[in-house]
Amino acid sequence: MTNKITYELSDYLIETYGNDVSFSIKNASYNTVWTNEKLEEQLEWGDTNSDAKPTWDSIKDDYTAKAEAVNKNTDALQARKSAYPSMAEQLDDIYHNGVDGWKANIKAIKDANPKSE
């Protein structure tokens, strides 16, 4: 499963540079997912308050590290989400097996799809 980057490049740039840089991401849409190499092609710097515009090469390692930290549990959480029974099925499980039985079933799903520390 491929992680969708949930830590947006725009968030990184604003956190890192504040109002010192202006930028746009060409062809952006809500569901667009790019590899880091494609992000470089889409990033367009505007006029900035500073003399030196950041380059992709100067930010990509830091951005990628922060994005990976944010995304490190995406696969496990998606796997858990698809493995959990519906709410109706969970309520039925509680009715028939009690809360302890339900908790054991949920724990088995969590154990099968552990999050990173």
C-alpha cells in the first residue's frame, strides 16, 4: 500500500519560512498525490521577501523526513479501518459476547496491524 502524504508541502513551507516566501503548487487538486520528484516540477516560487529562494534540493530531505514522520502509521491505520467490522456488527458482538469479547476481537485487529513507535 502506498502512503498518501498527509503532511502537505504547503504546510512545511509555511512552518519553515512563514511569510518570507510565496509559492504556488501548479495543477493542485484535493485528491492529487505526487511523488517527491513530481512535487518539484509542480512547485513554483513567487516573489519573496528574501534574496534567496529555497530550492527543492535544499528542502526535500527535511520535508521528506517530516512527511514520513507524519505518515508513518498511515498503512497500519488504513488496514485497521478496513478490518474493523461495521458499527452494527460491533454492537452485535458486544450483545452476544460482552464487552470483553468485543475488546478481544478489536485487539486482534490492532495486533495484526501494529503502529510504529
